Amino acid sequence: MATLEFRVQNVKCGGCASTIEEALNSITGVEKVKVDIAMGLVSVELHDPNMETISQKLMEIGFPLAA
């Protein structure tokens, strides 16, 4: 299992965190998602790390990766 950590844009509240967690948990192989609202960080534990799939899902829900 791998853990990926990255910054995302537009994370402002608990609702944002819940939306991200729900969306990323829907991806096959994702085991755990943790969102740090204050830092805009998302940590994902998953079996098959595929950053493109994660990035695409985040863009779909309005939380693109930060540059």
C-alpha cells in the first residue's frame, strides 16, 4: 500500500473535506482519505497509486491540485 500526499485548491470547510473524502473513496483501491483543511492537504492511502485518476476526480468536483 502507498500513501500519496498533495495540496488541493479551494478547501475551505468541513463540507469541502467531506466532498473530497467521498469522491476519492469511490476510486477502486483507495483505503483511506484524510483532508487537512487548514493546510489544504489531502493524504490518500491506496493499493494502486494512480495520480492521474486522483487528479481527474478532484478536478471533476472542483478541487484541482495546487501548483
